[in-house]
Amino acid sequence: MRWRTDGRRAQRIVLVIALLTVASHVIGVAAPRQRTSEHFAITYETQFGASSGSYAQLVEGYLESAYTYYMAAGFELFPGIIEVEILETDAGELGAEYLLEDEMGAWVPIIEITSESIMEDYLSYAYVASSLEDLVASTCAHELFHVIQDYHSLQGDGDVSELSFVEPHATAIQELVVPTANDYLGPALDLLLAPDGMAFFERSYDGGIFWVYFLDRFGSEALLQLMDSSARYDGRFAIDHALSFQDLTFFDVWADFALSLAISDVPDSDVLATLVPEAEGSGWWTRTRNPAQIPPVVVQSTWEGVEQTIETVNATNTSEYIPNFEDDPIGADLRIAHSYGIDILEITPGSTVPMLIVFAGDSGSEFRTAIASETSTGWTSAVFENSIALTPDVDTSRIRIVITRSEPGTGEYTVTLRPGS
């Protein structure tokens, strides 16, 4: 997890640093060390093993690498040297970025990167297996992108007040810079394991997984366009404007993402497949547990060739990880509770009798629905509105119905399976 700080905290930090500097002369504490590269001035403490010169060199190298990547991609940054502080933080706080005003009234970016010991500690409990080098590189890329966001916002072609973009975009683009890190998947668990737990535009770091999909599909130039659009439009309207040249809307891309997520066709789906284990049952413990299903389904049913109406949730997240905001519990009426939530219903064929899938949703809601069937050769999928016919093959292992919606309405719905012809 990375943390952003505001100017008020930054001013307190400056005061504390000033006091500590005075104290160091009084009690003999070693002064902070500094190393300067082409674009960064890095300050770090070596007293009591706080940070080593080799760790500071590692941070410097990854910041310069991220800088090169962003400049080649067309992003812009503050001119001059960027100040960086390596310091001890609380557990889980890997970095921060904020702005200060200099004596001339100009905004100056400050980047904070945590110490090697905090990085190592984070690796010890993170769900995603990574190396120290990848974690440091990813954190540097993340915090430097916040500097880019601040600069573009000050120039009028970005908007850091759009909180649904700030952390999600930085969390996603760090994966472009350091594709072997995959550490965006840790915070993504809150979306992956409860995809209807909250409205998408209220998400933070966990929303980064959608933007990884977005960047994989459209490239970083689309993010530049979106940053510019966000200076004039809010939320999905900014995305709609950025995608208008491709005759797409946010809802189009979101519905594609929902289907891709349901059939494991998103970036790093192989990592997702084993990301988090199933929860232990009460009263027993085992050293080996199966990976939990990601994303979880809200309905599990079997097609026996006779009509059935599906109206309530009967399945849920089985992993050991409990999201901050969970989906509706078992027994609840089916609904997409939040805008751009996602429900997945899974049907196991127990018969090859043709079926007609009929979707009936709240008339005030704008739904997108799709169906996917899996055989030994992979997934096939199709979008539909009200109904679709399907004949299960003897090789069909499962059928998934994927449902999402936009802002209006209650999101309530039912699905009926009827024998077809």
C-alpha cells in the first residue's frame, strides 16, 4: 500500500526534520547522507542501520528507470531535481508523494520511499510473491507517477481531485513499468473477491486491476488522453470522452472487462488462479489448502433439462481474505447492488437438453449481460440482452452468466432457464 500526504503533514515533516537536524549536532547523531543522480536528490539515514548506501543506490536506479519510461511514453514532469527521502514508516506504508511551496511560491514535489526493512517485512505477508528489487521498483514507479499527476493537474491537463483516478491509475501503471512485480494484485483482492461490494468509482487501489486491463488494451497513450479529459469532465464522462475516438464508452469497456474477468482472460490471470487460499474450516487446520475461486460466483446451479428460476444468492467468497466491503450474503435476492458491480452465475450442465436463458431485470437499470461456456478447448462467449439459446455439449464443463449495470435503478434481476428446442 502506498500513501499520499497533504501539504499540512508535509510542513510538519519539514519542522521535525529541522528539529532533528539541530538535535544531531547536540547529541552527535550522524547527519543524513545524500546521493544525487540526473533527476533525483536522495536523502537517507545510515544511523542504527536505517538505510544502506546500496539500498539508496537501488532506489535511485529504479526512479531513473521509471523516469525514462514515463518520458518516452509522453508524460511530463516538474523541471529540475526531484527530492526523495528514504525513511522509516509504519508497516505497510511503502511510499508517499506530496507538494511543498518553495520560497518563490512554486510547487516542489517530494517523494518518500520506505526503508529496506519495511519493504522486506511487507514481502513476508503479501499474497503476491515478489522480490525486494521488484517491490522497490514498483513503489518508485507508483510514487513518481503521482508526481506526474500533480504536474499535469497544475498545467491544466489533469485533475488530482478526481480520487477515483489518482491511486487506481498509479497502481496500474506501475505494472507497465515493472511487469514482473504483480503487486497491484494484493489490493485488487477487495474488488476481485467482492466485485459488487461497492460502486466502482468509489474504489481506490483495488480499482487498479481494471486499469491494468485498460492499459493492456489501449496503451499508456489512452491514459494520457484520459488525464486531459479529466480536467474537463468527471468520472465515467471523462473516460467516455477519452474513448470517443474509438466509438467506445466506459460501460462498453467495463462490460468487456467483467466478461474477461469471469473467463480468466485478464492480464496475470495465471497469478490470480492461485493468489489466495480457501478459508480454513472451523475446528481443523491443514498445511495445504486449495486456491479460492477468483472471482467468486453468486449462484451455483445444475441444468437438468427442466425449467428453473434463479432468484437468490446461494454462493459467495470462500477465500481466507475478507474484503473491506462484501457482496450480498447467501439467501439475499439477486441484484447488482452498486453501479458497475459484477455478478457471475455458474451453471453446471447435467443434461445436453437445449436451454433458453431468460434475463429479467429492473426496468430502471441499464444492464449488460453475457454468457460464456467452457469446454476442453477453452471458453466461447456471446453478449445478449433479454434471452439467448444454448445447447450444452457433452464436453461443456460449465456455463457462466455475467451481469453488470451502470448507475440508475435498483439492479434487481432474476434468471430463468427453460428447455429450448
